[in-house]
Amino acid sequence: MELCIFEGTFSRMSITILGDQGFDNKPSIEAKALRINLNKYIYGTFAEIGAGQEVARHFFKVGGSSGTIAKTISAYDKNFSDTIYGEEADGRYVTETRLDKMMSHEMRLLKKRIPKKEQPNKMFFTLANTVATIDFAKKFKGHGWMGIRFQTEPEGAYNQIVLHVRFHQTEARLQQEALGFMGVNLVYGAFYKHDDPKKLLRYLYDNIDTDAIEIDTINFSGPQFKSVDNRLMSLQLIRNGMTEAVMFDPEGNNILPARILYKKNILALRGSFRPVTKVNIDMLEKSYEIFTKEQNVDVSKTEVIFEITLSNLRAQGEIDEEDFMDRAKLLCSLGHTVMISNFKEYYRLVDYFSHYTKKQVGLAMGVNNFVEIFDEQYYQDLSGGILEAFGKMFYNNLKVYLYPMRDEKSGKIIDSNNLKLHPRMKDFYKFFKYNGKIVDIFDFEENLLNIFSREILRKIKVNEDGWEDDLPQGIAEMIKKNEMFGYEGTKTLNP
């Protein structure tokens, strides 16, 4: 293949970086590294801890690195690392705060030692990572933080991309290779794909098997990414198969799932939340009351998660991003942590939690959803069928907190004592019920049982009166102000 190398063109105001003329749709790692090296305007440092200088070595290997690399450093010894970057309050080294200190320190040195007046056309960058690869016992597969701070024009402000990875291979050599590839892709993407963050995200996996390494958190910041909503970028991670679940806090910031879930008691409420209703909140509050009274639950180490599965984000086969943002904003406005997952089945959600904690896990759900999990069609892909699924779901400290429903025909309240299942499932169900795995919520608000989000959504779209009363305080106002879920204030009902 004939390699076409770009030489950046610049004016007094900015640098223009051309596209991928002359490259295949997926250029090799070597081609990307060489293109960076031969761009005389890109200059920076590499600081890597924990997995070798896996990113920098690609730039050295292809040649021409003296035009790109001002310095590489790998402070493996803890004392050396602490002396350079400062000690961490928690004593850990593979953290986001450590990564930020590394990038700040190296960028400060770069700007001090390479004065801009001597290199007026250079675009500076610092690539850093702090990583723990698989241990000798192969019990801990490893994880790491990686980030790049960079300019897109010589006199421009600095932008930043920070991501967290989890390794899935069982050999350190393979983990190091995947990390090196992703690092080159990150540098390349920062300079050549920054105008399209969604594409940049996909290109991070160029020449890497998605089963090899997982990105479970990513954040874009800086003037180049001022229009980027990191929650939507989280959604892209799941859509692209880069991770199974992402989380963000009430302020809308992407957060590392491990940081929230590790060694915590977890109470999760799954729903479409389209929109969130008083029933959802009552279900949460009443189940939380019971959950926190469990003998082994410490309230100070308990997290409440509102979870939306990807299957609940689809509209006509595609994910409606605006609709997703509306749901997320409403939940965040109530002060809740939100989780988006691709777990259609509940047992997969519980299995995911078990990777982070062995403490008490609770699922708050309505009777109608609970009945669905006994439908065998959902477990046809498992060799052990529903037995295997329920073994994974209930083997840990899991309890289901069951919110009742009113039968639309008879008006009767349905709970764990009178719900109807397929005859083949009755004895199976009794096993879990009489072993204390299913707990009824009795202190519920009966007047809320007539609230259904689908009916509220219908009323919103046609501007029918009364739907506001069924929503938590402040939610209706947000829907109207931002015209969410098809709301149009001027719309009137047909006579």
C-alpha cells in the first residue's frame, strides 16, 4: 500500500488537519503512528505507569519519532512516582486523580522547557496512562486509566479525553498490546477525528478485538468538545459493544461503575421512566425502607441505582437519543444515580453487580415485571435454561422487593401471595418465596396503582389535562419547559 503522509497546513489563526486521503478505512497502527510522527506540528510527551511504555514504543518503532516525542517517562517505583506526581490520599495509583496529576505535571514541564516562542507552530500534547495488568494468580484481570491533553491549534486552549479500561485477556502480554494499540488510536483520534467524537470513539478499537478490552467510562472536555454531552457518549459505548453498562451522577457526569458499586449494598430499580412517575418514587422509597432494615445492610454503604436497559431506549428499532436524554435529565433532577445497560434479563444485571460486591443486593419491581422473569422464552440461549438464570440471579445476597398491582378487571390487589404463574413455574416460585428471597411491599400508596407511564405519555402528546398530578414535584415543569416526550404547549385536543 502506498502511504500518503500529511503535512499540516497552517495560517496565523489556526491549524487545518486534513482527512485520511490515501489511507484505507482502517489504517494500521503503524500507519497511524507514522502519520503522527511526520506531522511537524504535533509535539508532546508520554507518561506511562504499570504496563510498560506500550504506547510510546509504537511511535519509536515506526521511525521519525524525534519530531513528535519530547520525552517519555515511566515512573514504576512508588517513591519515584510520588516524588514526581505527589502522593494520593487513598494510597492508590491506578486512579483518575493520578492520571490528571500526571497529565498536568507533564504538560507544565513541556510548556516550561519548550517555550512557545521557539516553537510557535507546535500543537502540544501529553498522553498518560496508569495501569494494573493481570496478576500472577490470574484472579484480578486488571484495569487502567488513560488520557490525552492536547491542542488543535498552536495558540489554542487545551482539550482532554479521559477513559477507563478493563482488561479481559488472561495474559499480561496481550493486555499490554491492546493498551498500546488503544493509546495510538487515542492520539490519532485526538488530532484527526476530534471534530466527530462519535467516530473518534469507534476508531479507538481499530485493530483491537472488542472482547479484549472494555471502555466503561469516557469523558470529553475542553472548548473543542463544548457541545459534547458525555452521557450520550456513554450511550455510544454500549451501542458499540464497548461495555455492558455505564453510569452517571445527578450532575450528568460519567462516573466509573466500580467507584459507585465496589463493596456496596445496592438497591436497583429498573424501568423505562418515560417519564418517571409517583409510582416509581413510591416503589423506591418503600423498598428502601425495608432494604435498609435488613440485618446486614449498612446505610452509609448503600447505593440506590435507577437502571434503564437498552431495550427500553429503542424507538422503531433505533435508539432515540433525545428521548434517552429526556429520561436521564428527569431522573438526575431528582438527585438519582442513573445506570444504562444492555442487560435485557434481570439475572444479567445481578451477575454484573456481583463482580463488584458480595454485599446485599435488592431489586425493586412491580408484580407485572416479576411475573415476566418466569417466562422461559427469555432463557433459551442458556444451556441450563431458566434454572441456570435463576441460579445466577439468586445465588448471591439478592432479594426482590415486590410492589403490588391492581387487576384491571377485578380491581383486586395482586402481590406475591396471589400472583398467577404458569403451572410449571409454581413450585419453582415457591422455593424462592419461602426462602425469603421475595419480600412484599405492603405500605404502598394504593391511590397510585392507577398510574401508568404509557397513559401519561399519551396525555402529554395530546396535551390532555391532568397528567401533571401523577409525576413527582418539578418533573411536569421540566417536561413543559423543554418540550419533552412530544409535549407542545400550544397543542389542543380535537373536538
